[in-house]
Amino acid sequence: MSEILVLVEHVDGDVKKVTLELLTLARSLGTPAAVWAGPGYSDAGKARLAEYGAEKIYVANADEIGDYVAAPKAEVLAHLVTERSPAAVFVAATGEGKEIAGRLAIKTDSGVISDAVGVGEGFVAEQSIFGGGVNVHSRVTKGTPIITVRPNSTAPVAAPAAGAEEKVEVALSDAARAARIVERVVQEKGARPELTEAAIVVSGGRGVGSGENFAIIEKLADALGAAVGASRAATDAGWYPHQFQVGQTGKTVSPQLYIAAGISGAIQHRAGMQTSKTIVVINKDAEAPLFEIADFGVVGDLFQVVPQLTEEIEKRK
Amino acid sequence: MNIVVCVKQVPDTATERKLRSDDKTLDRDAADGVVNELDEYAVEEALRLKEAHGGEVTVLSMGPAKATETIRKALAMGADKAVHLHDDALHGSDALGTSYAISQALKKIGFDLVILGSESTDARTGMLAAMLAERLGAPQLTLARKVEVEGTSIRVERITDYGYDKVEASLPAVVSVVEKINEPRYPSFKGIMAAKKKPVETLGVADAEIAGDQVGLANSWSEVVDFAAAPPRAAGTVIKDEGDGGAKAAEFLASKKFI
Ligand SMILES: Cc1cc2nc3c(=O)[nH]c(=O)nc-3n(C[C@H](O)[C@H](O)[C@H](O)COP(=O)(O)OP(=O)(O)OC[C@H]3O[C@@H](n4cnc5c(N)ncnc54)[C@H](O)[C@@H]3O)c2cc1C
Ligand SMILES: Nc1ncnc2c1ncn2[C@@H]1O[C@H](COP(=O)(O)O)[C@@H](O)[C@H]1O
């Protein structure tokens, strides 16, 4: 079977869950080959990729690759597409992932599909568009199919494989060195699961009222082992850092369970959470549009309902 | 500074959006066309940079005849002039074709800075700025929540999964913005009147030296195989809190095996 390249998402040498999902998906359609681009490659990372089915691991770990925006990773992938003629390339549908995929498509004269929620035989991708209103099947008709896949689209399943390492040296072009990252600013918020990867997300909106009050949301999240999200109203007010924003211009999340407290459900917010499997809404306004897509809703004051819910969960543990 | 802002007309997200049953492209006639929201932030940022550094702001939009409404709106906000890339041959272009056509128009217009929204509400590829940077060989300063220009250097804060990156480059460059960057102005009455007299140049594929075999539905690099309305979500249960709302929610979560 022919190779499917999977671009590895990694932080501080750790492989992100979405990569394990992509390897699992790739295994159903071909032979997965992981592509590590950037510094931080480690034995732990290698072991993880092999555990989830990477027959091969292409390693381009020059420091330089991490010093510039998107373009170097696209050059590494383009080099491999030319050398190895893979059957397809899978990239996580994150902000940068989509940009890398776009650049790669141009470099290799290939079609690209954005934000797939599934990929089947013949690399036919499934997309959920117009805020979840329409399901589309689409496919690439020229070049190598390049597909960005939404995190949480597939459950990662381990299937140990060889993980044969192959060093890749790519001389970066000047164009790839044009946008230099001079500083990375990390705004952390505890040790919760990452927002796009979490099975459960608990989000707060304007109704939460202040940054301090977000403790109520965090307590519920912790009782469920969930990630915390926020609406734009909450991030704009500075109550929660912007990287936790869910929605059109924030993260697209697709968890098993999404709990929204004090969020009205504007179209831009729904665009980022509409494909959640189960949706629970807590809002004191019975007319809030988010109730329209709720599996379970409580019309009530979140300051009463959320702590009671948290307490009940703790009791049942 | 010569700034070009890419502005797209999209169907109003408040109305029902559809694909056409004949060629499976977006049905642009079924819904009212509005300015892609994020592009208003792009226009605003262009206007602020012009106010601080001087120069000219040109609106560039690729789309059908009715996209002129969107162009007028950007002009009413204060942009100086516009280019409307409009040709039936462009209908159905995918991200590759669109980025190619727009990059050709940009080469013709000339620019120090190109500013885009980070995503459109209809296509939602979030790729166009990166693709333009690739095609133009210009630095990619995307997902910016802050932009600073000094002489020929440009610095942005790029939002990331963990916070943000500070990124530097030299002009000419391609920038895309997120909604944190500014608060777009409303067009004033004076602005709306003035917009009617501002020059809008229409370019067809030949004018922009766009190769016909690189654009349009038939030449796209991808295709829609089929589509269907998503099955409606089963109606949920909504209860009123009578002092036990939290407990009831917990019961629901337990019934679904979340706890
Ligand atoms: C270009 C653009 C991009 C955008 N991107 C995003 C995005 O990515 N994500 C996003 O979320 N938004 C985004 N928005 C903003 C979006 O349009 C809404 O303004 C925003 O989602 C509203 O946030 P909210 O629901 O928290 O606030 P509101 O709409 O003000 O809703 C607050 C809700 O809290 C309820 N409430 C108040 N007090 C209580 C209480 N004590 N108990 C229970 N309920 C209570 C109220 O009834 C109300 O329904 C974007 C907008 C634009 C223009
Ligand atoms: N037809 C178009 N004309 C002008 N600008 C466009 C067009 N399509 C996309 N853009 C720009 O590209 C951005 C990203 O769009 P997209 O890649 O479709 O998510 C938009 O916010 C616009 O600034």
C-alpha cells in the first residue's frame, strides 16, 4: 500500500493527540508515514508515533524550521511529496496547519481540502459546512490529495508499527525565511486538556460576569476532566485568554460533550462548536439561540446551576 | 504606503445558505450578499495604517457583479479606490484558482502591503493569505492581532495555540487579521456619498493576465462529489431551574455515561 504522509503536531517534543488521530485515519487508507518538522524530536516522540502506526518517520529537525511562520514546514512536505510520491498528505486543521497545507498545495500543484471531519475510500473527504447545516463529500482531482482534518474527527487507536526513522535535510529557500518568529509568548492556564483535543469542553460567556467568576466554570471542568473554553465576549473582556475562544475566529471544537454557561449562541460561536456530539446549555434567557441546538438545557442562573452540577458530579464519583 | 485590502462578498450568515444543485457551487443568488465580517477588520487596519503612515488604500474583490455592493461599503469606510476582479471564467474557482487569480491582480496593482481577513464565513478555508504569500514570494504575517509598520519593517503579533508569536519581516508583505485587532468604523453619511464617486476599475481575466486554464470550476484542483442537508438535531429537553437544575443536568450527564 502506498504511503500517506501525516504532518506531526508537536509541542516541546510531545506529539499531540490529533496526530495520533491522523495516523489512525491514514492506516485505514494506506501506510502511515509521520513527518516531523522542526526542533524537539525525541525518543518519546518517536515511540509514540510508532505506537500509533507510523511505519516510517521522516525527521527534519533543524532548529531553523521552527524559526519562521508556516513556510519551512511546507517546504519539508513538498520535498517529500516530490521524492516519495505519497498517496496523500494529512495535516491537522489548525490555524497553522491550514496555512501549511495551502502553501504545499501550490508548491506541488495539488488540490487541497480544508477542515475535513472524515476521509474515506479514494480520499473522498467529508466536510460539515455552513455552520453544520450541510454535509459535503469532496475530493482532490489534481496532484496529491492534501487534506486538513479537524481534531477529534477520529478516535486514536494504537497499532504498533516499525517507526523506521529517516533523516530529511531540506535547504530552506529565502522565501521560507521571510517571516521570522522573534519571540513566542506562552499564556498558560493550568494543566487541563487542550481545548481542541478534549473529550469534554465547558465554556463560559458574558453571563459569567468576570474573570474571577470563571473559577465556577473551571471547577465544573475539573470535575469532568474537561477543557475550559470561552466566548468572544469573555475573551474580549479579558476574563479568559484569547486562545481559549471557541468559534469562528477561535478554536473549532468537536468534543463528545460541550457545556455552555452564559453564552447566547451567536452564529460565530456556533460555528466553532456545532459539531459537538452532545450539547448542554445553561442560560437564564429561555430565548437564547443556543437552546435550539441543545440536547439538554437548563433555563436558570448559572451561579446556581453550575455549582450544583459540579457538586452532584463530585458526589457521584 | 500602497495597501491593498482583499474583501470578499459572502452570503449573510443569518440566512439559509445553499449549494446549487446544478454545479454544486455556492448559491450566491439565494442569499443577500454582505461583506465578510473579518474583512471589515482588514479594511479598518488598512485605514489606520494609512492614517499613521500616509499612502493609499485599494480594495480588491473577486466576485460576481453584485460584489460591487461590498466594494462600495469598503470605499464608504474610507478606502480610496477599488479593483473588481470580475469575469464569468472565474466562477467556481477553488482556493488554488482564487489565490492564483488574486495574486495576478495584485501583481498588476502593485503593493507594499496586502491585508486580508483570516477567514471567510462561506469557504472558511483560512488559507488564502498563506497561498498569496506563497505565490507572491512575500512574507506571510497571518492571524495578526496587532500590526506595526516602521519604514520598511513590519511586526505583528500572530495568535497561536499557546498565546501569540511576535513575527518580523520586511515589506512588501501579506497580512491577515483576526477580530481582536481593532473595532471597524461605520461608514459615515459623507463616506457613503463620497464612495459613489470613487474609482472602481473592473478587471477581467485577460486584463489581469490570468491564464484561462488555471481558473474556473472546470479547472479546479478539487470537486464537490455530493452534498446533503445535515439531518436536523433531535430536539433536546429544556427545563426551567426550580432549584434542582444542576441536579437534573447531572442526571442527564449520567444517563449519557459522562459521569
Ligand atoms: C468577525 C467576528 C468574529 C467573531 N468570532 C467569535 C468567536 O470566535 N467566538 C465567539 O464566541 N464569538 C465570536 N464573535 C462574537 C459573537 O458575535 C457574539 O458577540 C459572542 O459570541 C457573544 O458572546 P456571549 O454569548 O458570551 O455574550 P452574549 O451574547 O452577551 O450572551 C450572554 C448570555 O449570557 C446569559 N446570562 C447572563 N447572565 C447569566 C446568568 N447569571 N446565568 C445564566 N445565563 C446568563 C444571557 O442571557 C445571554 O444569553 C465574533 C464576532 C465577529 C463580528
Ligand atoms: N473572492 C475574493 N475576493 C477578495 N478577497 C477574498 C476572496 N476570497 C477570499 N478573500 C480573502 O481571503 C480571506 C480568507 O478567505 P478564505 O481563505 O476563503 O477563508 C478573506 O477574509 C478575504 O480577505
